[in-house]
Amino acid sequence: MTQVIEILAPEVIVVGETEIELIEVAAQGPAGPAGANGAPGTGGVQTITLTAARDLSGHRIVVATATGADYADPATPAHADAMIGLTTGAALSGDDVTVLAAGELVEPSWSWTPGLPLYAAPSGLLSHTPPASGWVQIVATAITPTRLLLSSRQAILSP
């Protein structure tokens, strides 16, 4: 068992039958030189590569299936809370598709309303309007008209 004891002056400590004599009190030395900068980070952006289960369009919410990434669909109960991310580009069935799992994405053709949530909609689309049926899940927030922050929340299941 290790026991840490703060000692302010030299003295002798007896623990059980073991005698410990403090010879010198250590002091914090000066800081050393700064280390080298590390490799650039991703800025919180996390991507994964999966196999496309079918031809996929870019910028769609996908779930993982036995055959690969496929569009999330609120009409499919098994897709609730199963989102793995947003495709960053299109992919043909069987090809690799890059999926943004978390972080920011910019697309110049978007025109979102900043500050409003984005929901998973049928066929993996994004929408400011929650789906009329099936599960409802906020999957991102619009930061600017052309930038979103992907950060999924728990799905709410329809009764």
C-alpha cells in the first residue's frame, strides 16, 4: 500500500516497524523549454469510410446495415438512433463512401436558417421540418446558411 504524506520539515517517520528518514525536501524546479508543436488536428471533425449498400447521394444521413451504409429513414423503426453520419459525397453501390460522424461541414449550395435544428427526413435528407410520421431526430444544427454542425440527439419515437 502506498501512502503519501506531506512533510514540511526534515524528520523521522516510523510506519509499523519500518523507519523512514526524510533527507531532503524536494522543490518544484523551473519550467523546461516548450516542446514542438504536434500534428494538426481535425478541428473536431470525425469521418469514417464505409461500403455503400446502394448508390448514395452526397450530404445524406446514413445508418449502418449488414450490406453497408444506407439512407436513414424515419419510417423504419430500426433506424431510430442508428445514424452513423452524413455522407460527404456520392458513392456507387459497393464503393467506399466517406461519412462525417461528427463536426462541421460546409456546402455552398445549402441555404439553411442559422440556429435552427436539422432533422433526419425520408431518404436520408436533411430538413428544418420534422418528419410527419415515424421517429423524429435532430441530427445537426445550421451554423450559417452553408455550414452545419453534425451532432445527433436521441430519436423520439412516434406512438
